[in-house]
Amino acid sequence: MKIKKDDKVIVLSGKNKGKKGKVLAVFAKEAKVIVERVNVVKRHQKPTRDFQGGIIEKPMPMYASKVMLICPKCGEPSRVKGKKVEGKGVRACASCGEVVDKV
């Protein structure tokens, strides 16, 4: 999967189309991601020893194919391609060529 935790992404389709956010978690086996302030649902939580209970808002996972990485340099959504820098494989923006990963 070409999207990793703490990446800035934009949602491409669905009810949250056009929303931007930071990736909070990645589930590679399921090809899903959790994006900050996107795909939020309300859950009724029972009271426990630690939690008082009530209605809480919780972000739910969405398919990684529905989001696209936002390039840190050009600020546009773009595809990601692999690139070799100093013998290491890194992710790069397909449109401007800027390296997304920290080397």
C-alpha cells in the first residue's frame, strides 16, 4: 500500500468526497485507512469502570483506493511512484517528482 500513517490525503469518492485529513491508522491486510475527521459515525457506548457512557463520535476505516496522497511540495493530490535515493527505495510524487518520505 502506498499510503502510510501521518500522510495528508484527500477523499476521492463517496459521501466525504473532497474532505482532507491526516491518516491516523493503516490496515494493510484489509487495504483500509482511518482518516482524521472523515467517515465519522456516532456510537452509543455503555458505561464502564473507566468511561461514563453516552454517544461518542468515532472515525471508521475506509478503503485506501478512495483516498489520494497530497504532495507536500505542490499541494495537489497525485499518484505515488517508487524512486531510489541513496540506494533506498522511497515514495515520490508522480507529478512533480518530490520525495514524500524522509530519507
